[in-house]
Amino acid sequence: MKYFSFIILIVAVIFVQQSVAQSIYLDELDLSAMECGWGTPEANKSVEGNPLIIAGQKFEHGVGTHAVSTFLLNLDGKGKRFTAFVGVDDEVVPEKASIQFYVVGDKKVLWESGVMKKPDAAKKVDVDISGVKLLGLLVTDAGDWIDYDHADWCDAKIELTENIPLADIVVKTKVEPYILTPKPSDLPKINGANVFGVRPGNPFLYTIAATGKRPMTFSAENLPDGLSLDGATGIITGKIIKEGEYKVTLSAKNVFGNARRELRIKVGSQISLTPPMGWNSWNCWACSVDDAKVRASADAMVSSGLINHGWTYINIDDCWEIKPDAKEPELQGELRDKNGMINTNKKFPDMKALADIVHSKGLKIGIYSGPGPLTCAGFTASYQYELQDAQRYADWGIDYLKYDWCSYSKIAKDRSLPELKKPYQVMRDALSKVPRDIVYSLCQYGMGNVWEWGEEVGGNCWRTTGDITDTWSSMSGIGFNQSGHEKFAGPGHWNDPDMLVVGLVGWGPQLHPSNLTPDEQYTHISLWSLLCSPLLIGADMSRLDDFTLNLLTNDEVIEINQDPLGIQARRIFNEDGKQIWMKEMEDGSKAVGLFYPDLSDKKEPASYFSWGEKKSAKTILKGTDIGISGKFKVRDVWRQKDIGVFENQFETEVPYHGVVLLKVVKKH
Ligand code: GAL
């Protein structure tokens, strides 16, 4: 009898354990592996951190995400049922969002919601998942853009037949960062732009970018009259009065040897002969930027060694001015002084001193304003004070101005071309009156095809798109859409697909590592280099990790961006999810990016997931597609390694969302 009760007890315990343990809520899982097209997935909250609400119905449990979103779960055949309520979160404006939910089991669609918008009621999901090994939860943008696509999986629950430890369920598809580029050697090597434009009589600042063991000494032959070089730092300053082209031979010397390279200085009307390279505060600090953070960024530009690869600008974005009606005391004050000269807020106590510090390191400094009365973040902008502002920037020693449309939308009569051009021409005229070379960066998100007239209004670069974020859909959507703009770029005038989202980003003060995978980051830097885009690092400069530094310090990649011909890459192949972009280089070689972005809209739901396999695509580069017949030499630019000599075509595997970046040259 005793023995019998014991068996009953064991059976009961097993039964209780099973019936208790087999329900898992989605919000209990490690959401870091969930892909999310914007922001970060949240447990028991919407993607913006609000309570989960679909068409007025509130849910305690669930996950808030954003299209395109994928989550792959390993159920090992132990699944029973998946239930949830899905829909667009109430936090978005009606009619803007359109999303579609899918439940995919082992590559087969088990359930789909159809297109859902706000204010559709939550749809109930109840799916038999028995036998399913890998369960994929997918939210797509329903075939349009991802804007406003806030998606909720509410009360989402997986019932199992057997226990699986929570930690084993989530399939981690994220690839660890991997470094491709060898470290620079101890030998001296001169890097960065080898052509430099300056206007006659304006202050000149150029720092010889050189890698190699320190101490290093610098010298220059044929330096034009009016310039002098600091042999210990490599910083060249002064003024050249006479227009013309000067060929200077730079050298950098250390105990291991001596490197020499020619620098062409062109004194004339054009500046920015190669795309500007530097840092901008927005993608990391947004409005939490202050003097200390800018100083720290300048320090880090030097201490990280980035300056030795040609990185130059330290650009302050929005939020340095006084904010009318600000609640925060440090942002309050008189907008301008009695002469109409703009004031800084208390976070920037002395802009001139800050500019001096930045210059003393051999770097340049940039600032931000806009043609309306207010900036995008509601701070004082330049409307009707353009000349005073240009003057103020010149007095401070500013080298770069980003000029952002924003509140000018209230001033412009309409969106006709003359109205779009007008405010940019006004500031151009003001900048031309001050004795300083200030790179003029237009920011109006591509309105009126700005690339067609940005040069005409005197822009050195112009944003071709809205704001970038650190997600695949944002970065790839922007980057791969630049095709066709190439004819508008050239020395002194560049298309700008927005700033880099690598390293620690977050629109501050809280930062997070870029949501782009390592392969996506290689794609980002390769594509922006091919596109002759301004390269503005959007990261916290004082905390650059090895992977990010590796992305930003490959001189052969930078050379593609800084090539003096300034010919923007064009797309020469776009099929089966693969793309090839090619850029002509001054030395007669071709820079070629083989990409596998897999962007097609009509994708099968199953193809959004990796299913635990590493995906890549076989890609063929035909010599004739890049104008080379017969034999050609191929170099892997990220690895800085020759691959070999090929005839007619070259074939390679390109990682999913990744790139193989090549330099190809005809073999004679
Ligand atoms: C946006 C601009 C961003 C950033 C921001 C500042 O309009 O596109 O890059 O400058 O304003 O408020």
C-alpha cells in the first residue's frame, strides 16, 4: 500500500510539473535577439515604452516591436499551441501604419493576419505548433515603408508538451563582430586626402594624416608662400594669397623610415574637394551634447588615432543655442545680443575657446543652424540674421555649417523650387561675405530633388534623405536608394545620405551599440565610401571599440571615399537580392562593392529568417560590366590582401546583408 501511494505521488508530481511548466510568455524571453526595424523591442510595453494598447484594448503581457521584426524560437518539436492578440499599437497616428503578422513553423506559414492598420481591433492568433522545430514570428511592413509600423504581440504565449529551459529557446542569429583589417604597421605612411581646396586669403589648416610609430617628424617641399608646417605635429597653417595649384611633397619620418607623398593644394573658389570626414554629435548625444562632450570627442579623435587616417571635423549639431520658452535654466537667456549676434546656451560657455582647442589639435569644428526662426529641436535659428550668424561663425573659427530646413516650412510660401532654394541661397551669400572657408551642408531631406540644384545654391553637400537610424531597414533603405544621384556629385559638391550609425549611438543621453550586425556595418561603410558620401561618425568617440575602429581606419576603404576624381559609384547589377556598385578611381582601377542586401519586396515570409543557417550568395563580377576585358587583378579591400588574377569573371560568396569590397585593375 505504502509502495502504491509513493508511485501515485511521483506520477502526480510529474503531472503537476508538466501542466505548470509548459506555458511560456513571449515577454519572458531574451528579446535582444528579436530584430526590430526601429527602436528596441520592449517586454510588456510598446516599442516606445507605453502600455500595450490595440484599438483601445489594453494588455498587461506582450512584446512591443516595430516592422520589420523577426524572432526565431527553437522549440525542438515540443510545441503545442501559440496564442496571441496582434495589431498596431494605439501610440501611432491613425492610418499611417500598415503591418502584417506571420507565424512561420519550419519555413511554412502557419498563420497570417492580413494587412493591419490603426484602428483595427486586435486579431486573435491560435495556432497548432505541434512538431514544429523552429518557430518564426514575423512582422512585415505590408509592402510599403516601415514608417509608424509599431506592432504588438499581446498575451503571446507558447504552450509546450515538455519543458525547455528559457535560455535554449531563443535562436541567437547575431554574428559576433569580426575584424578584417590588419593593424597599420610601424613604418610611416601618409593617408587621407591628397588634394585640398582653399580660398585665397582665408585661414588654412591641413593636418598631415600619417600612421606609423611615434615619435614622427614631418616636412614639406614646395610649400606655397604664406604656409608653415609644425614639424612635430604635421599641422600646416597660414594663408595663401595667390590663386593656383601648388604641388607639395609631404614627408613623414620615424625610426623605421621615411614616407613621401604629393599633396595638391588648389587655391581658388572651391573647397571640400573630397567628401568631409569627421564626427557629428547628433546620432549619439542629440540634445544632451555639451562643451565637455565635444572636447572629449576632439581628444578621442586624436588619441584613438583616427586623425592619422584623415578624420578632421568635430561637428556640433542642434541644441547649442538658446531655446525660447525653455524650462531648463541652462537653455534660457537672451537669444541674441544687442547687435543681433547669436548667443550660446550655458552648455557652451565659450564657443571661441572650444574652437581654438579643436584647431590646436589639427582638427576643424562645425556647427548647426537653419533658415527658419527655430531649429528642429526648437532652438534659435538664423531667420533674418543670416549675415550676423555667418559673421559670428567666422569670428569663432567655425569650419562647417549644417543648415537644416525645419521651421522654415512655416515661412516658405509653398514647396516650389524657388521657395526651396531661396533660404539656402541667402545663407550662401552670407557665408561668402566672411573671410573663412566654411563647408556648407544643406539639410532638407531631399525635397525638390535637392541633388539637382544643391550645387547651384553653393552647397558643398546636401542630405538626400530623411534621418538615418541604426537599423538595417533604415540604413539599407537609404544607402541602396542612392542609385541615379551619381551624376550630381563631384569635387566640392556631394550627395549626403546622412551620418554613420556605428559604435555607441542612441540620440543621447542613453546610448546603445548600433543595432546593425557586423556585416551590415561593413555594408554601411563600404557603400558610403563608394557613394563619395560625407563620412560623419555618429558614435560616442570616447568609447570606440576595436570593431568600430577597424571599420573607420582602413585606409584603402577611405581612399575609395577620398579619391580626387570624386566620381560617385553607380549600380551596375541588381538581381536576385544581390547588387554590384562600381566607382572609377583616379589611378585607373575600379572600386567594386558586391552586396547581398536581399531587399526584394515580394519576399516569402520564410526568407526573413536565417533558420539557424549562415546565409550567403554566390556573386559573379564580369570584367565587361566594369569595362575590363581579359585578365584583371583583384584585391580584397577590407582584408588589404590581393586575391589573384582572373580572366573575364570573378566569383565569390557574399555574406547575407554583407559585402565583399574589391579593387580591380586590368592586367597588362
Ligand atoms: C533633423 C536632421 C538631423 C538633426 C536634427 C536636429 O532635421 O535631419 O540630422 O540635425 O534635425 O534637430
